[in-house]
Amino acid sequence: MLLAIAALGACSANRRRTPDDTLVLLVDGPFTTADPRYAKNNYDAKLCRLIAPGLMTVDTPNAEPKPELADRIERVDDKTIDVVVRADAKFSDGRAVRAEDVARTYQAVMADKCASLYQSGFLERFTGVEAIDATRVRFHLIRPLATFNNDIEFGIASYYDVPPGQCRGDTLIGAGPYRLREMSPTRALLDRNPYYHTPAKVAHVDIRVVRDAAARILMLVGGSADLVQNAVRPDLVDDVIKRPRVKKDSAPSVLLTYMLINNTDPVLADKRVRQALAYAIDREAIIAAKFGGRAVLATGLLPPTHWAYSGDVARYPHDIAKAVALLDAAGLKPDARGVRLHLVYKTSADAFRVAIARVIASQLHQVGIEVEVRSFEFGTFFSDVKKGNYQIATMQSPEITEPDFHYWFFHSTRWPTAKDPDGSNRWRYKNPEMDRLAEAGRAELDPARRKVIYANAQRLVAEDLPIIPLWHEDNVVLANVDVQGYTIVPNARFIGLVGSSKSP
């Protein structure tokens, strides 16, 4: 493949083959919808936000929410909050965004007949949402909720032509920087929304799903694509950017790569064993060799750039002696072959992730832990994780913008069950103190006190290690040299397209 890249890089003086008025973006996964209510995967969510943003947005440098369609938020009391819609907020058909549109968007998700993945979250938070007047929408909360500003990031749709009591159909009109012209599982064509408060510089965006990694690289190097974000293997980036048509930009992310540990496993239930695993993994060496240094060591869920981050936690630099001492203390003595423990390590079938798993397995072998790496198609792999059918595994988190993820990841009520197979505490961790901190952080309205609560939660996670935080991989954008002005945001969404332009 690299020979093909080299050949293409030298084949033409033309810098690109894409239209001047269109940005061609390549992604590695499919779309299923542009409707925020039914978004199922990462790319659905990214597409939805370009078409239908919410009252707030977390497309910010430190993951703090800021107003998008909202002008201001007014707390009536601890369980009643009014949001005033900004006066210049308009849908892509030119009509004003009304409080009624906001209310009906939330009502549609909360309705019995709506099969939205977001419904349970809304019903856990709100008793109702209503329009008070043309611009003021009132949220009625079940209990005081510190996460409110993040919770109203959900995409808003126009309900001008929809009879009361009914939901929108397939044609969604939003108030984002783009409107959807056409979509299929493999392509989304977007046109600039001229009514957006900061109109996009380029008139059209063509988002193409290209599942083959080599094909994505060849299209970019050959000039038939303008931009990819986090869609080139990290260990190939340095080679790709040697090509004359390609340039690179990178920035910190709020995504976490971590090792899942089944805390109900008889051996792994001992936190000394989990800590030994952490000491045995040489994360700095992996970052240098596999990511070209484009990742930051993780100390917990939150990256150092996050507003609630605390670095005052236990840390686990590579230390074989400490790993061996902890395994000895846990009663895991080496046998005649020097083996203390056998583990099965599951991962997705992605070639790069399998390579990472094999490096980690080799490092664990140095302390007497024999590891069998098993790779699976992602659906099978994820199904096993949810069922608890694993010992150790590695995954990447969704965008961690709100420290309430400590509740989502670690609260004992979030264990997957037959009734709720999508429970997010997939490592089956249980600690009453973590439950208390996660509940307190969710309820505390004062930001300074919340930060203290989450500092304590981060210390507890670092001590107990229900998971092993590995690193926060940089967001890496490879673009044609003619593309200017693309801004990377930590959550890796595509809002940077709005400020992008192309040299003639």
C-alpha cells in the first residue's frame, strides 16, 4: 500500500481534483440517520449536529458547554429552568426557531411511541418540557441536575408544518450550519444554511463513507478527497504526510482509550492485580512507537484539558518490579515456567487495535502474565463485553465532555442486566463511595464544589482501577494542502468545516 501511496504522490502536479465550492470529507463508518432522535453511532451524531444543533454545544476547547440556539438560561428554582432561544436562530428554511420547536423536539423523544435511544435519559431527567411563549421554553426536572447545560445539547428540529400531537417525518429541518440535500448509508451531501449565524465559507460538503483504509489514503494522496479526521491509522500518518498534496494538524481529544477489566473475575477482583497490570504496561513506549507521540497519558476518564480534570491521583508509570511485587502480594506466584496468570484479551478485529493488543500482551508476559489475544468483528466483541464475557479488553470511549460520565461508567446501578443490556458499567465495578460521589456530582449545582467532588472521584478511580486508563489519542486531521481554516475540537465533531475554505 505504501508503494501505491508513493506512486500517487508523484503522479501529478495538480494539488486536488475536488470542486472549488465543495469540501470532500472521508469517514470510515456508515450513516443510519440525520435525525438526532434516532442517532445510533458516532457518525450519525456528528452528522446530526451539523444539521440540527441543540440549545447548547460542547464543541469547545475545554468541553464546557456554551450557548448555541440558546440566548440564556434562567433557573426559576432547582427543578424548574427556563431557556430563552436566541433571537437570530433560524432554521435552514429561514423561519425562526421557536420555543415550541424546542418543546416538541423533547416531547417527541419522551413520547411512548418514540423508539429513541435517548428516551430513557430524558425520562430520568425531565417530567416535562413546555413552551411558555414564543422564545421561552421551560424544563421541569425530576431533581436538581448539575448536568443540565450538557443535557440540552440535543438537536432541535422544526415543527412548523407538523400537526400538534405528531412527530416529524423523514424530512428533518434543523438550524445548523448545513442542510441535508441527500443521504444514503455511504454518502451525505450537505448545502450551506445561509441563515446560520456564521455561514459556512464553502457552499457544499460531500461526506463519503469509505470503509477501506487503503482507499481513504489513496483518495487523499491522489487529490480526490479534501480531508479525513481520525480515519488514517496512527502508525501510517507520518508516511502519508510526506506526500506533496497532504498536510497534518493535530490537537488533544476528550476520547479515552482504556483497558476494560472484568471486576467480577475471581483473580481480577483483587485490585492489586489490576494495579500490577497497570504498572506492567509501558504506555509511553506504545505512544511513541504506535502513535508517533500523538497521544497523552491518561490518569482517569478526563483529559488534562478538561475543566474538571484533577491530576492529584495515583499514577502507574512502567515499573516491572512494582508489578511483580503486587502479583506476589496477591498470591500469584510463578510456576516452573515463570507463569503466574493466564488471561484472555479480547479486542476488535481492526488491524491497528490488534497490533496494540499484541504489544500489551508482550509487555504483560514480562511479569509472568500469559495473554491470549482474541480478535472479533466489532458487533460480536461488543456483545461479549456487554454480557461480561471477557477478562480484559481494550476500547475507546465516546466523547467525555461531562464529568457525570463517572456516574455512567462506575455507578453500581449501571451494570448491564437482562432488562438493561446497554448498562454502561461493563466492568461491573461496585463501590459505595463511588456511588455517593457520582450522585453528589450529578446533584451539586455549584461548579467549584462539583470540581472538588470529581477530584475525589478521580482519586478513587485511580486507586481502585476498575478500568485502566491508557491514553487520550490526539485528533489527527489530514487534509489537502489547499484546505484552510479547519479547526479541530476535542470531541472530534465536524464543526470545523464551517470555517474551512479552499485555495483556488
